Amino acid sequence: MVRNQLPTGIRKLELTSRRDGRIRVRYEVLVPTGTINGHRKHIRRRFKTESEARKELAETQAKVRTGVYVHTSKTTVETACADWLASKHGIKPSTQRGYKVWLAPLRQELGTVQLQKLTKADLDRLIGRLRLGDVPGSGKWAARSVNGLLGLLTAIIEDKMKQGHVVRNVARLVDRLSSEKQEMKTLSEADMFKILDYPDRDRHLWTLALYGLRRGEIAGLRWENVNFETKTISIFENRVVVGRTIVAGTPKSQRSRRVLPMPDEVFDVLQDARDRIESEYVACDDQGNVMHPNLLTFRWGRMLDKLKIERVRLHDARHSCGSLMHLRGVPIAIIAAWLGHASSAFTMNTYIHSQDDALVTAAQSYGRVATLSATSEGSGSSTGL
């Protein structure tokens, strides 16, 4: 009987057991798997049977040949996160900080786990704890935050897969949570005009907020970007809070950089402010120093209290602008361009809200004698916003 010759890469070993002295046969597989940082790499594994060894040899050689073999790596979740964040050269500091906030509990709880050994169960347990508020320093996480974390981790592992460091992306195996979209508050039309008519020192800032500007855009607006001759406002700068630092830069997206025409009411309010304020920036404190974005928020809340208007966020003035435009029949595409959104769908889903007065007008349209005046008065000509 002719013995089958073992292929190159497999050798038969006769090993003596230290426990009972018996001879045990094992088959050792030794396969070169390429070069990393100038060092040749091999895998060395032992099997009880020749068939197991032959199968391992064939599968490993096929992976090496096709370039899909993944070397053993001790890269941790923490290292992978840090490497990925360091590679994002084009993102804004505020975005970088947002990513770090989302990744913080992952790095805190699973940072020491080797990425190749990270499991779906690890991530499911972490998400469960985040939802319950059991992760120190994190509080209870909403679905949006959890999905944001999973989205970032998916991108991080995908990057490592492309580099040949992991076989599969376990983050893709974790179920995303159903969105818990919160209804954003908006000001009624009456409250909007009540704010616009209030003789407050910062009336021009609240006018800009109701005009549709973000807080960072108001804080970053310079007088040189307000053109009283052409009646336009050029939004080219954004000042946002990143940790304890204020970062000035371009608006959050290309569509956010825009030039808006000034309605007469906005023109008049800004011209009055220009005559009495000596500062480079439109938003400044009593000494003419550029205003901290958080001070804008504080003064907004104090003004609402004085007017006995239920508190809404300064950013909700922007929502109110979009909603009012929508109620007055402005096309969604135009609203999106006005607010500086990337798409009309985002504008419709996020910023346009129904209000009680609009619902009353809608109800009137179902009367037996639905007059055109009822609906036209509710959607009448634009007033100066």
C-alpha cells in the first residue's frame, strides 16, 4: 500500500504526552501569509487529523492567493477609534467633537477589547446599558444617539476591513433602533411678531433668528457682510462652541453658505442696530465685544420670560421661520435654500410643523360654504419676515 505524501506546508508530528507518556500524532500546518512592515508572517496550527490539516492548508492558501487573508492583529477598539478620528482631516472641530462624544462610551467600556474579538453580543450589551443609563457619565441614550454610535463604529470597522485587519463588520449585525422623533416647538405667528416688535437691545439678533439664521451664523455675522445698498446678507462665517472653546469657521455645509435678500422690516431693524452699535460683529455685548454664542441663548430665554412667551430654544426660532414660510405657501425647495439645507426632504421632515391656527384654517375648508377668503386670509401675502 502506497502512503499518501503530505503536501508542502503540512508535517506529521509524534508527540509524547507529559501526563501519561503516550505518543500522540498531530499534523502541523505552516503557511506563509505575506509580509507586514518588512517582516514575513506565517500561521502555525496543529490538528488531530490529516484531513483537518489539509482543509486548513487549502483554505489559507486560497485566501492568501486572493488577497483576503486577515493577519492576527491585537489592534484594540480604542486604537481603531483613535486612528479613524485622526484620519478625518476635512471635518470641522465641532463635528470632530460630536464624533468623540458618540464614541466615548464605546471607548470607555470596550476600548481594551481587540477589534478582531469584538462580538455582536458585546455591542448589544453596551447598547442595552446605554438605553438604561447604566454607563457611567452617559445618562440614558436616545435612539438617535445609539444609531449615531453604531453608524460611526460601522465606518471605523469598514475602514479596518479595507486595510485587511478584520474579516467582517460586526457593527452591521446590530439592529438599529426605531427613531424617536421629537416634535420640535415653534412659535405661533402672533408670538413671532410680538418678539419682532419688542424694543429690546438685541432686537436685531432675534430678527435674524426669526429670519432663519442658526445661532452660530448670528454669532459669526460681521457688519461687512450686511450690504445695505443691495439689501442682502451674506452668510459666510459660523462661530460655535466646541467644549470650552469658540471655533470660528465656514458654515456647516456648502448649502449653508448663502446670500439672502433682506425684507424691509429686517433691513430697518439692522440699519437701526448699525447706527448705534460699534463693533465688527453684529452680535456683541454692551462693551462692543463679540458675543459668546451661549450668551445669545441666555439673552433669548430672558427676553421670552419678559414677554411671557413659553420658552423655546433659540434654534426653534429657525424652525418657526421655516414653518411660517410653509404655511404661507413658499415652495419647499425655496425654504431649503433659504435655511441652507442640503435637501428639500430634510427641510420637510425636520423643520416644517403644523400649528393650531393652521389646523383651524384647514378645518374651515370642510364647511359646506368654504369661502376663498377664509383660506386666503390664512395664507395671505408675506409680511416682512
